[in-house]
Amino acid sequence: MTESISIWTHEPPRLHLASWDGDGPPVLLVHGMGAHTRWWDDVGPALAAETRPVALDLRGHGDSDWRDDGTYTMESFVADIEEARHALGWERFALVGHSLGARVALEYAAAHPDRLSALAVIDFLVEGWQGGRGFDRAKSRSQPYYEDRETTVARFRLQPPGTALGSDALRRLGEESVKKTDEGWTWKFDWRCFGIGVGPVWPTLERVRARSLVVRGGESRLMDQTAAERVAAALPQGRAVSVPGAHHHVSLDAADALVQTLLPFLRT
């Protein structure tokens, strides 16, 4: 069963979390750029068999508030994790992040080494935004608006585009990813988030102390096996694993396999 929770940070913005019933050790799930808590819909309930999973909408994403001034930084996303931890009353917890969420999770682990029992990072760009990958084009655009819900949902696409998700499931995710505003229908995502600066990951890895797991989609074009193994080698007790058949969005493409990868790591 999914329970929707809203928490207030000490200062705005308000943050939204989704929680699944579970009596085990706490796990916080953090989505990627432009995504939201529903990316974990098939992962959270399965993790609840052994853990207490909660998913966070970073500021500017999902049902969390947008910044009025449009300013988003890696430091502010790290602060969102700490505010969520504080609101949930957790002293120590496991942290699982995908894509942008993986980079945020690594920064959090470096800044708060005593808070984490374990760290899992899933399919992310190790060299940052360099090389395009669509981010440079996206951040040069303004927030798109459309005249109605159906038009907006029909334009929903995963980025990067590769996926094993069926068309019906993809449409359902699209329906959960749009909202109506005074300007028209748009995504549950502040386009100005693309303006954050994300550089190479290597300096951050040197400051991480949590035992770590690096997960990539076996079909991912964003993180190859060499990059995953290099990251794992730089992390404490690091190990790299590949989920067969999954593209970049591993939690969507292969939720069961991802859960079977995460649970043994989280229980040790």
C-alpha cells in the first residue's frame, strides 16, 4: 500500500514523499532528472518485504514545490535529502539514487558520512553534463505548455529514449507526469532544473565512506560497464552489477531484477 506524505522543510519549498508499508530498516529512494516518486512504483512495494522504503520528490519535481526564482543546485538537492531524513525521524538509513538522484546521493554520502548504512547508485553520467546527451539543448528551452491534458500526455517521452517498458505502462507514467497550471498543461518538472551544474563524479567519490553498490542497465548507453566498474573501484567496499535487459531507467525496465539486486545488498 502506498501512502502519500507531504513534509515542510524548515524553509520553503515543501517536499513530497511516497511511503510503502514496511517494518525493516529505512531506505530512501531518489529519482532522476525530470522524474518523480512514481518511477519507484514497482520497486517500493517489493522492497517493503524487508525494508521501510520511502521515495522523495526533489524540489522542482513531482509534487514537491518549485523554486520561485528557478534556482536549483546540487547543494539544494542534497539539503532535500537531509530535510526528508529529519522529517522522517531517521538517524541512519540506506540511500538509493538513480541518474541525477545517484549524483545527489553521492554528494549526500560525502557530506554526511555518518548517516548512511549503505549507498546504491543506479546508471548515471560519470562525467557530468558534458557531451550534450540532450541536457544542453533542454536547458536552453523555456518551460513547455500545451493546451490540454491529452496533448501533453501524448508528448511524454523518456530521456534517454531506450526502454523495455510497454506502451500502456509508458502512457500511465505519462499521465502521472503532467499537471495543469495557469499557463496551460505542462510536466510535473521545473525545466529550470536543467540549469544545475554537474561535473565529473571522481572528486566526490574520494569523500564517500558508505559501503556501496553501483548498478547499471545492461542495455544502457549512459553508463557502460567500464565506467560502472571504475566508480565501484573508487568507492568503499564498492561492487558493480549490471541488470540484463534494462536500459537507463532500470526501475521501469526491470523492477523485479533491480529489487533482487538491491535486497541482498541492503540486508548485509
